[in-house]
Amino acid sequence: DAKTTQPPSMDCAEGRAANLPCNHSTISGNEYVYWYRQIHSQGPQYIIHGLKNNETNEMASLIITEDRKSSTLILPHATLRDTAVYYCIVRAGPGGSARQLTFGSGTQLTVLP
Amino acid sequence: GAVVSQHPSRVICKSGTSVKIECRSLDFQATTMFWYRQFPKKSLMLMATSNEGSKATYEQGVEKDKFLINHASLTLSTLTVTSAHPEDSSFYICSARGGGSMNTEAFFGQGTRLTVV
């Protein structure tokens, strides 16, 4: 799986948008970008994934650059409960082989009141 | 999303004893389950991958005789830490993927905090 690079930490004011960047310059054509988050002492929670088009769901939006070498996860209105470690993972997408997720260091997002 | 239930959430055991952790997929059939461990302030590290009805595949450096994995049904996988030592104290997390329409993202259990004293 392609390696990803994320900033180790970020702060965001409550109610503002949180924009979490991820670089994945070695991503290959069949690899998707997945985002998970882990609140302290809990299991990771799936947020969103995408291949090349921007995606949006009830939790977040995912913006993938045209060259697919980087992406940004956007939490439109961050709340204190969004404080967590956010992991950007690149891997082969839905279907196909049942490959595991490889977690990097992630970004510790702290939402400030 | 789909629900994966992990039990117990927290366990304390004595050195030398064995501990079993259960991972259940509650509303889908998990053809593949993954077991991770996580040390404080570190990321998740994959320990092993198990497919229902077959032997688990362990990552390099993970002792298969110490960390016994059983995936006997499509909704249950267990991890048994045998002859536990204090250095086995960690946060253990399972995840599950289904087949068919559920073969998309992986869903994670709540994690089990193991403390060996």
C-alpha cells in the first residue's frame, strides 16, 4: 500500500471547519484514499473513502487533488467530540482481496472550545 | 454502519494466565477479521488476519503459539493471549470485513484494554 504523510497535530476552533491534509504521492491507479478516526481508548471509526472524485457524507467531505497525490478531509463544523486521531490510509479499494488497513501515525486533531 | 462488538472492553489478569478476547460481527457475516494491538501513544499494528474456517495468517514477529486466533464462524473470531506477561499489556482491537455488498470498508470493535499484573 502507498505510504501517507500527515501532520502530527492540528487545532481547530469549535464550530469552524477542520481541514486535515494528507500526502500520498506514490498512490497507484487502483488505490483508494480512506479516512478513519480514533477517539481516545476506542476502536477506529470509518469516516469516508474515495478514488478520484470528491466525496461527501453525513460526517465529512473528502477532496482529492486531480493528480491524486494528496487529499483533504473536511469536517465542516467541528465539535469537541471530533477531537481524535485521524488516519489517512491508501489501499486497494472495495471488493477484491481482503487486505488489511495499514495505519500510519495519523493527525491528532484537537477541537478547542 | 455495521456493528462489530468486542468483549471484554477491559481485563486485568495475572502473569502466566490466559485471556480470551471475543470479536463479533452483529449484523453481517465477516469473512475476514483482523486483529491489531496498540501501545500507548502509538498507532495500530496488525497482528494477524483470519478467514473463516482457515488458519490465521500472522504478521512477522507475532508469535502464533502465544496469540491464538480462532475464526470458527462467520460472526465470531477469538484472540487468546496465552501465558500472559506484563509486556503483553496493550489495547487489542479487532476489525471485520464482510463479503458481497459488505466487502467495502472495515468495521472496528471497541477495543480491549489488557493489563497483565
